[in-house]
Amino acid sequence: MTAESFPSEGDEYRTETPRPTGLLDVLSVAAVVVDADGRIVFWTPQAEELFGYTSEEVLGMYAARLFIHPEHLQAVAKLFADVLETGRSWAGTFPIRHKDGSTRMTEFRNMRLLDDLGDVYALGIAADHTLLQRVETDLALCERLINQSPIGLALMDPDLRYLLVNPALERIDGIPAEDHIGRPMRETLPLPDIDTIESALRQVLTTGTPLLDQYHVGRPPADPDHEHAWSLSFYRLEDPGGRILGAATSVVDVTERHRAAAEADRARRRLALIADASTRVGTSLEVEQTARELAEVATGALADVVAVDVLDSALACRRMRRPDNSPEFFRALALKATHPSVALRAADPPGDLAAYDGDRLVTLCVHTARPVLVRHVGDHDLPRIARDAEATVLLSQAGVHSYLAVPLIAHGEVLGALDLKRTRNPLPFDEDDVVLACELAGRAAVAIDNARWFQSVRNTALTLQRSLLPDHPPHQTGLELASRYQPAQATSEVGGDWYDVIPLTDDKTALVVGDVMGNGIDAAATMGRLRTATCAYADLDMAPGSVLQHLDKITCDLEHYIVTCLYAVYDPRTRQCRMANAGHMPPALVRSGQAPELLDLPPGAPLGVGGIPFETTTVELGPGDLLVLYTDGLVETRLHPIDERLNVLLSFLDEAHRPLEETCDLLLYGLRHPDDHDDVALLVARTV
């Protein structure tokens, strides 16, 4: 009983049975006093509970005859006499006869008592042996668990000050156990959200509801240079009577898991960026456009200031001479920054031709065909990054603190460099950034290489065409094709719409249009995977319905994604087009001399639903027939019914023989609006 439980003067004593509040109450320890003749003179209520006899039944009775089996009387008498004569205590376990006739093992502590008259008594303290063993086992287990557990454990008083900590918590926060005692948690675990943690602890103390697995990140005193993560759980502690003793706190160091998750997230974002680049970089056969696309992809995700510079000799399709220390002439093609910065004034404006000396880092990059990384840019590095002294001053004012130059290499030839600078992003470039930048630069370099040779071939063809009679190029695979992709006008995010034209065996051609629901990097990454899978299955010469069935299985493995897709295969020998639809918009068909119509295909379920077959429909196409495949971004708006918009689409297809490029432009400009929130993929094919 605590001091607070005693009534003050004038208060009435409570008569109700007190609730058990301590270990002695849990054990129900009994006390029995026997005089020198072996008669019971004192008997506690706990003794009645342990042995079954009331005080009226036992007081004045010989204890040995009442509780001891005959075969044990002699041994008990000897022990009793030894305690009274020598005063030495005795402890042990002894079989006792209960009132109900059963024998129970009882734990005893016997000792001699003397009163003020010199009379001798024997005090016996007894408890149930089985119950005592269980309590001892529980205590030993608790002690071992606390001291040997890899989880940090602490006991806090009601004022949230440490009462006890285990060795694991010492290792976690780097503070000895004795230095914890009496201190609040905020002094040993300085987390940024310590106020929230203490508030949660007080809530647990008030409500008794545990709070589990609370994730917190901070820098412990033992390792202030690195970020650590912990999972904290809180529990209220009460005695058997319900009195609040304080709180228990468990601390699990999840730093490795935190770092692995952060690294996995970083890797996922990098892979998504690469997938995004595969759709956004190289969308045209124009060198300048490809360079701008590369700069747009790299800006923000990789650097604060991005420049794409191509060697003037590469643009002229001349092989670069053997590298030496001489200057190089670069044509600036793209320049982009995440924010207005004087660093833009230090770079060459797109279209300008500039000479960089042999000691400049960008020149070293193209000469060695290797990335040049300066993790931490110092004042001595800026002159080798900038073109001249004025640019050096501007870069210093812009706060350039990390620099990376990556060569643009295609087919073993260095075409130029991707120039990256960080000003606001506080992290320096690392080896992972180098790998990512090389991947982006490699993809863009191939597109730039294709574009420069295409432009060279086109210029040659135009020159030759002027000297020859006009002629139309032959149509391949029995189809004339045109396509468009237009991103959403009201957002900078790329969507998941795509189209594809896949040459097949026997002059057949596969036409694909699809839409991954959603936008952003994840949607683009999913679209890239499906495009690759579609090409692979198309080469197997399966029916369109079977191709969609396989794509459906792949999409089911992509978490939380639904995709619509239309897959068609045109055979110019039979003039048949076999189609299958997975929840996509119906294609439009314009036959010569007839009104445009929407093909009535079985709609099918979107990819990713799973378990639903797809039907293949065969459509006969005549010469000059026009087939229009598109995504919903072309016709859907927030203000008009879809049927109305589909009718508008058909109205723009009133002329079957209109040039395909003109048809694409007409549909885009006629149906799209500047505030449209969805992207569009459009594929138009005419049989020839």
C-alpha cells in the first residue's frame, strides 16, 4: 500500500477488499506463526487461501499433525527444532496436506521469532510452489529479453523520464544507460518531430491504447553526419490494480531498410526517367528538336542547368580528327534551366557557334570520349568550365557547385557533349548520376546521329530531285501511313498514349494504338514496357486477339494499371485487316465513295483486368480505304458527350483521298483545344 492510500485524519476507513497492487499480492504469500510447542498462534487470510483452513479451524492446533503427512513428521520435527534452537532460517519446498485432502508442493521460508518476554516462535512464510516457479520464470525471461534483445527498450515514468534502458538502446543512441536515467527522451533522441513523439506518448498514457510502428528519421548524437531511421512503439504500463506506472518504449533501428527503400526509390525514378526519355527524346528527325528534348528530360531530374552542344564537324557529317589539345568548335543546340539564372547568360545561346580551348572540360570530354565529373566545383575549376573570363564570373554568381559533362556517342563516334550543372540542388553529382547521364546521352546521341544523316540524305535527295522529273516514292507493305503524338496542352507531364507500326512477315503490317491510364513517369514507363512487349508478340505472327491476351497477362503484373489498346494486322495480299480491341475507342473507317463510319468491334475489357478473352474481327479493305486509329484524348472533353465528339470526328473525315499528313493536322487542330488535359496518339493508314 502506498502512502497515498492511507486516509487522513477524520476520514473514514474504506471497508471494501483492496485490489492487488504488487508482487506479494500476485503470489498471495501466507504467514503462519507457531509457538515452541508447535501450536498455531497466528494465521493470515492468505494462509486460509493457500491451505484451505479458516483461522477458527487452525488456531491452537498442532501444525505438524494438520499439514504434514505421517511419513514426513520426523523430518519436519527435526527442521522445526533446528530453527528454534539455532536461529538459522530454512528455505525449501515441502509437500503439504491441503484441507481437501490433496497434497500440494509449497515453497517455505522459516525463521525464529523472539518476543519481548524471551518466548520463542517460528514464522513460516509460504507460497504456492507452482505459482512461484511461474513468476520466477516470467521474471527471468523478461530480464533476458530486455538485456539481450536487439530492440531498444526503455521504461518511462509518468513524467516521461527514463527509469530503465536496455543495452540495445545504448547502442542505438550512443548514450550509456546510466546517463539516460531521469532524463526526458528529447535529450537522448533529438528527432525533428520530438514534440509529436512526446504528444503521442502522453496520449498512450491517457488512453491506454498502444501506438505501434511509428516511423521517424533523424541524426543521432553518435552519428550526426548520417541520417538514421527508427520504428517506435509505445505502451502504457499498469500494476495489477490498474495504477499507471508509466510507459514502455520500443525502438527498432530500421536505418538499413530506410536507406534501401530510398535507394530503390531513387533507382525506380532513374529507370522511369530512362523510360520517359525513350518516348520523349528522338520523336522527330530534327537535330535541334532532339537536343531540346534531351535538355527537357535532364533538367530538374538530373541538373539545374542543362546544355546540349554538338561538334560543328559532326553536324556537317565530317569525322572528327584525331583528338589532340587543339580547340573544338561547338554548335549550341539546346539550353534549359529549372529556374531563371545568370548561368544561362554564361552559356552559348542555341544556334551559336563557339570555340572552346583544349584545356576546357567540355573539350576534354569529347577528346577522351569519357565523362568528366567535378563533384565539388571550386574557384580553380570554374575557368575550365566557362568559355571565357566573363562566363566564369557569371557561373560563380549562379552558385554552380557541381559539374558533369557526358559525351554524346553514337556508333563509336563522338558527336558532342551533354553539359550539366547544379546550382539549387544541394547534392553533388555522383557515380549513379554519371551512369544515368550516359544512358540519356547515349539514347539522344543515336537519335541525333539518325537525324543528322537523315537531314544530309534529305538535302542530297532534294538536290537530285531538282534535276529529275517528279516522282512519288513507292508505297511499302500496301499502306500509306501518317501518325502524330501530341502531349497534353495543359500540363508538362507526359501521358501513356502510344502508337506503333510494326513490319511483319509476308508484307503484313501491325498497327497499334494504346493508352495507359494516368500520366507522369510511371505511366510512361508502363507504356514503354507494353510497346516492347507488343513488338515481341507481333513477331510471333499470332492473331490480334491472342496478342492482346498476352499483353493482358503482362499488364496484370503491373500494379494498379489499366490499359486500353487496339491491335490490327493488315495483309496487303488479301486486303484484310484483322483487329482486336481491349476497351479502346472504336477506329474510324472511310471507304471510297461512302460516308465515314465507326467500326463496330467487340469492345473487350481493358488490359489489366485479366481472365477475359479478346475477339478477333476481320474487316475487308478496298483500295484507297482510310483507317483512323486514335486515343481518347482526341475526342473526349469535359464539356461534351462522347457521341457528339465522335460525330465531329467523322465529319472531318468526309474526304477519303485527302493527304494523310493533312488529315492528321486537320484532326488535331479541329478537335484539340489549348486546355486539353490528355495526350493524343493518332495513326492514319490508307490502303494502296
